[in-house]
Amino acid sequence: MASARAGRLSHALLLTGPEQVGKTTTALALAVELLEAEAWPGGPLAHPDLWLEDSDSQNIHIGRVRLAGTEGPTLQDFLSLRPYAGGRRVAVMGRADRLTEQAADCMLKTLEEPPPATHLILCAAHAERLPATILSRCELVALSPASASEIIAWLIERGVPEETAAAVAPLSAGRPGRALRLAGDPEALRAEIEALNLFLSAGGTGTAGGLSVASKFAFSQNWEGRERALVVLAAWAMFVRDAACFAAGTPELAAWAAYRGALERWAEAMPAGRIVEILGRIVGTADAVSANAQPRLAFEALLLDVFAGADSPPKVDELPPAPAVNDGAEGSPTRRRRGAPQERSRGGD
């Protein structure tokens, strides 16, 4: 904000970072400050000098960007008007990496010749999908994941029970938006805990056990199926990362407090190098699924590689159940501060 007050803030910012790390939330918070919109009637999102694209659409088409487009008010419709309430206008585009080629070309013209007193804030988890011409015209701001302890404290401040916050933090992988969504969605939290427990249950079962667990994750190859597969892989990766910490003699760096017994069992049974190898295999599978590999086959190959060999993970005798979750009563994390932009929990935060 110091740059904004001094008149040095770039006309175009690109916020990057993992899915649900808080990119759109940060962009909106900046917009509220720039527009002094905290007390605007109807809330900051009703401010006439703020334009927001944060839909669930898989692609952002040119009809959402160009003047008099089919998905108005479009970005250029908004920018063609004079500021209504003050001297600035702010346009926020969540998940800008969904821009089609035509839409990106149209956006480029706006970035090259921005109207005065206008700030364009783009958000992208996959900045590499944006054209180099757009990247070169934006000031890059990278957002890093928060630590598990920071996520837990943040959730507790929002009324989440400590037990639930401790379960959610490792699954969130440092992403506040994802943590908040899981804390308020008992079914999703339970499903992710069960997916991790299934993975660990394959220990000591060999090829048959690996294939049996893989059959439980026959995700479709469409966009939704791949997203679900990536969520499962992220949970597995977080556990294996913690097991590597235990094996390396640094258990204090682990986030999965509820799985301490399982983590100690892995660390006792396998050398740190093998655990790191498994972690790399999970990350590689996630990359392949992101690049349109068929999730069912990718999971089969992964689980066979991890559990079918002589150096496979051990049997884990006891696994924690999914915790109880605050479901929306007083103090629920779904409630928000009056006048504050709502915390975003979709992939485009």
C-alpha cells in the first residue's frame, strides 16, 4: 500500500502462487484499500469502481473481456467509463490462466494502453499458461504458502475448533482458502482423511493391496476428476513429506500431529532416501495428472511403484478418524467480518 499511496503502484499486477493460497483474497483486499471501499453501502464488492471476474467457468472467453461483449459488463465496458466514486478504478481477474487465446490477446491491448488511474490485478496459479506478452507487462508478486501453525491460529481466530484446525492445516498445504473451505465442509474433510487412511492402509499388502487401493480412486479424466485426483495426491504428499522429516531426525517440522504413530512407523521402517523417493513419485504423478494423464492409470502406476516392491512402506496398525467439524453455528468459519471482502475458497483465490 505504501507504493499505492506514493503513486508508484504498477498499473498491472500478477499475483501468483498455489491454488487457494489467497491470491484473489489479497487482490480484493488491495482493491478495497485503493478504492477506500471498506464502508461502501452493500459491501466492497458493490463498489462501482471495482470489476471482478471470479466465476467457476473453466475458460474466460473474449466475450468477458472485449467492449460490448456477450458476458457483460465486460472488462473493457468497465474501463470505458469514468470513475464513479473517486480517482481510481480497479479490475481484478481471478484465475487469469483460464483466458482463452483470443481473450488474452484482447487483454493485452488493455495492458499496453491502460486508462489513467486504473489498476489491473491478475491472479494465476499457473502463470506459465499466460502468454509471455502478458507476463512481460505485469509486475509479478508471488504468494507463498503459510505454515501449518499459522493456518491453525488463523482458523481458530475464525471460530474453528482446535481439533478441526489441526486436521485441516496439513491438508491445506499452507493455503488459507482451502483450509477455510475444508473447515466448513465436514463431508469434504472426512473424504480427504479417508483417502489418506486408504493410502496408508496399503502398507505391507504388496501388489494386491496397491491395486485394491488404486481401484478406489478411479477418477474421471474431465476437469473435475483431475482436480479431485490432485487434492488426494496433495494430502498423500504432505504425509510423506512429514515422514521424511521424521526419518531425517527433524520431527518438529512435521504438520500431521494426529498421525504421529504412522509417521514414526514409516521412519523406522524405511530410510529417508526411500521416503523422499516416494514423495518425488507422488509429485511426479500430480504433474502428469495436471498435464492430462488419465488419473486411473496414473494412480495404479503410483501405488504399484510405492507398495509392490521389497522396500515398500510398512503396515500401519492404527489411524485417526475424521474429526468433528463446526457446521455453521455461531463462530463458524463461514461467517465473515462486516465490510470485509469474503474469503475466497475456490481454485482462483
